[in-house]
Amino acid sequence: MLPLQTWKGLLFGKLTTLVRHLKSELRALSTSLDQRDKLPPRNLNLFPNLAKDHTKIIFYVHNLPLYLKLVVQSLAAEEGNGETLLIVSHGGYFPEMDSIVQGIRFCQIKQIFAPYSPPNSFPGISPGDCADQDDLVVMKCNGTDDRYSNHNIVSLKHHWWWMLNTVWDVLDETKEFTSHILFIEEDHYICPNAYWNLHLLNRIETLNMPLLLCCKPGSIRCEL
């Protein structure tokens, strides 16, 4: 039977090897996601051209696959969706979320991944983090009493701020875009006429016209 000290040495060696392996996998995943950020939009073979006055849609998501499926369904039914570019900004890499977005075929689609979401370390989310209302002493979880240092909230805020800067200043598809951009989140269900009516409001703004819309009974589309 091996001495206790020998067992400790073997266990420490295995843990060290495991940690190195996990760090290597994370670096590989980070590199892969960074490369995906630079890829051109998909579905260019289906939608080679964007409408001249199109509104780009920026879709902010984290890890709510059920919500995401419903919002994607609503976007798929959207009138005029094939004339725009949909950019999905992920708050981290979650295979199910990625798979849902990979299945989108109704418009040009581009995915970007926030880099400031390392698993199991701040500002990313760890298994032992406190929930919003958890008592630190009672639950013996990680976190602080204020919302500014809450792991979950900080991770979301970092993603939102990174996404805005990336859209305005980095992406070739948006940094010099001068028309309208619509920002939505994974729990924002879109009604079928939203895109059309948004264009209508944009026209009213451009023409400096009074807001007078004519909506036929039973119709989802309004006219100036």
C-alpha cells in the first residue's frame, strides 16, 4: 500500500494535468469563437443583397434556449425579414443556443461571441455564485451584497457594453452603417408586422410628416 504522501502527490499531479487540459480547451474555444466573429454573414447564397433602406437587427442573447426558439420563430414570420441582416451577439458559448442560431435560414445571419465571459471565474458565472436574493452568510455562496458586483449582472452588463462598442466601431457590416438599427433581446417576442411598421415610422421621421396611419380592419399592415 502506498504512503499517504505518495497518494497526495499522485492526486495533485492528476489535478494539475486536468487543469492544464481544461485551460488548453478553453484557449482553443476562445480562438475558434474569435475567428467566427470575423466570418462574413451566412445565407449569402439565399439572400445575396440587402434592401437599400433596410434596418439591421442586433439580437442580444445569453442562455435561454426556449425563449430563443420562440423569438426566432417570430422573426421567421416577420414580413420583410429577408431584406435585412440579423446579428446575434452571444454572452458566452452554449451549444444549444449556437445550434438554434445555426439553423436560421430566413435572412443573412452573423454570430459574434462576447470575449469577457470566462467560465468559473469573474466576470463569468461560476457554479457557487450567489443568486440575486441569496443571503451570503446563510447560503455560503460567492458574491457581494450589492448588485454592481453580482456575477450574473456584471456578466450581462459586460456583454451589453461590448456588443454596443463592437456594433458601432468594429464590425465591417455595421461600423459605417448610417441607417436604423433595431436592438432586441432573447425574451422580446416580435409581432409579424413590427419590421414593416418600423420602416413606416422611419419614413415619417425622414419626411417630417405628422403621424397619421391608416390601418384596415383585420390587417396587420398600416399605410401612410
